[in-house]
Amino acid sequence: MPSDSSVDSAPDAPPRESVVDLLGALAYGELSAFAHLAADAELAPTLAGRRQMSAMAATELGHHQQLAARLVELGAAPDEVMAPFIAALESYHSLTEPSTWLESVVKAYVGDGMAADFYREVAAFTDDATAELIGRVLVDAGRAEFAVREVQAAIAAQPVVAGRLALWARRLVGEAISQTQHVLADRDSLTELIVRGAGDLAGIGSLITRITDRHAERMTALGLDS
Amino acid sequence: MPSDSSVDSAPDAPPRESVVDLLGALAYGELSAFAHLAADAELAPTLAGRRQMSAMAATELGHHQQLAARLVELGAAPDEVMAPFIAALESYHSLTEPSTWLESVVKAYVGDGMAADFYREVAAFTDDATAELIGRVLVDAGRAEFAVREVQAAIAAQPVVAGRLALWARRLVGEAISQTQHVLADRDSLTELIVRGAGDLAGIGSLITRITDRHAERMTALGLDS
């Protein structure tokens, strides 16, 4: 069964390899997000903040488990299909290690938000079951409200913070784009999935525009210049 | 309602303060266990091990949330009632920081197992709803099997490991007892709960014997001298 070259039998179904790669990248992304959010929770100035970021971490681990279970259903070994994505994701995290609580909050909202938008766009090019699963594991679950409250309160207390956090957000975006390019250069199956799904260069352009627009909305919600 | 001095209206119900303290200690214990297991997961030599310890961490966070919810039901503020227990629990963790994967596995099974036995014993002296909740959040959930498999495989490959891990387990037990004594010296409500529940010195003696016996069983299961 897993030897079939596509996830379902429809003639225009995406190749199984692309779907497995996408799920593998996202599954490792969630495992890695778990570890980094759990560590960043220790930066919280209050128990309430620490509990909230710890809860986000636990939620990511739950999503990781759902993605790993789907990979097993597809006949893939989660640990094997996650392996090619470890280096890029860990590079992203080590290049964007927050040194303050507010940096970790902005990262959890802006960085993870942009990654989620990217996965959602690519998921639309896969089969229905995969797209549905990815949509389900990428729910925001109150993270926006939390980040907006923390960052706006900090800016109100000390306006100079806004400029520093805006710079920090630009660094997050820069590193996220750079690591995504590394992954795509390495994994033809994912590049093909995007090119085939977007149709042409104009399609890819509007995909990037949608991701950029949603990023700008998040920055505005935080009260930061994008 | 929360101003009532006991959790339910039975005349022999434990004082509300003891129950709140016990739930507060355990709630912080679970939050702290979450953070330390999540960090220790990074020591895993394989993705499978890392995923398994990360899943344990996420489970602890879920337990923390259930205990916090119960505290809110009792009219208590979780962050306030957890605060007095932070120092002792963090001391335990900083004095028993694992330096290898196997040390972290033994800590997750032997250290957390002994703590769970202690909480279970004390929970028996509270009201039914509290005892039931504490019993529910202290389920082992496959941790024994996992620890036994990892440790026995390591000992089979390199028998000298057994002696080192047995010493490590003794250190865990020593620090756990020492921090428990600090907490009890500080919190009269908890000492009273235990003294009242156990009945007399003989009762306390048999409580300690039960905890020690279960610890010895875990050590035997791992193939370690206790």
C-alpha cells in the first residue's frame, strides 16, 4: 500500500514523496517548537506567563504526535522523514535564540505565525486529508491575544521597546526565509509541490504576497513597524 | 464559599489550607517537571527517545493544568499557592541536573516515581475529590517500561553503567528527602495533614516503609542495587 506513488488514487494527486516530506518537515518543526517554547518559558517574568508559554509548548507536542501518527498511516517512519529537516530548523532556532521574554513572545507569534502561513499555503497543494490535518495542527489557539497583550503592555511602559522588537522581528523573518530557501534547494519534492500547486511564477508571487500581508497584519496588531 | 475552613462539609474533612497547599506543591511540581523533562529530552541520543521524553513533559503540563483548575474551583489563585514551593523544587532539580541521557531517564522514573508515591500517600488523607484528582494526575503512563528498556539495554552493552546509575539514584533519593524535609519544616499545614492522617508515629513509619519498598521495586526493575 505505501508503495503506491500517490497518497490517493486521483490522477492529479500530489506525489506521495512530497506529502511525506511536507509532513516530515512540519512534524520536526513542531517537535523543535516544543523544545524551544519550553525553554523560552523559563524567561517569563511571572508564573502566569511561564504557564502560558509552557501550555503553547505542550500543544505543539500534541500536534507533533498527530503528524507523526499520520506519517505512520502513510507507511513512513517519522524519525527517518524528519531527519533531513533537523539542520535547517535548528539553525533557525540557534540564530534566533531570544535573550528576553519579549523577544520570545514576538518569536512565538511572528516567527511561528509566518511559518504556519507558509505550511498552510503549501498544504493547499496536497490531498484533502493532509490539508485538513495541517490546518488543524496550525490553529493559533489564543497565541495572538497573548502576544498582543504582553507586547502592547511593554511598549506602553517603555516606548523604546517598540523599535528594538521591530528589528528583532525583521531578523526572525530574514532567518526564516533563509532557512526555507536552504530546505527548498535541498528537497526537490517540496519545490515541485509548490511550483505545481502555484501553477506559475505569478501564482508563486501571490503566495508570497499573502504570507507577507499576514505578517504585516501581525506586526500591526503588536504595534510594531514591519 | 472559599471562605469555608474545610473542603467539604464533613466534620473530619481536612482543613482547606492543607488541601490547597498540597495541590499547590503538586501543581508547581508538575510545572517544574514539565520544564526539566523538556530540557532533558535534548540529551536523548535518538529522535525516538527525544520524542518519548518530550511526550512525558507535555503530559506533566496537562496534569499541572488540571491541578491549577482545581485550585481555581477551590477559590485559590494557582500562582500564589504555588509560590512557597518554588525554591525547594528548583533546589531539587538544580542539585540533580542529569549530565547524561541515562541519568535523565533514571531521574524521570526513580525520582519522579518516589515523589508520586509521596503525593499519593498524602492525598489519601484529603477529601475524596482531591484524592481522586491526585491519583489521576500521578498515573505512570508507560514511563516504567520506557525506563526499564533504556537502562537495561545500556547495562547489557556496558555493565559498568549499573554501578554509576545506582549511585545516581541514591543521590536523587537523598535530595528528594532533603527538600521534602525543608518543605514540611516550612509548611505546618502539610505536616499536620500527614500527622493527622497517619494517626501516630507507627502510621508515619509504615508510610515511609511503603514508599521505600516501592522505590526498591523500581530499582530492581531497572537492574540496579538500591
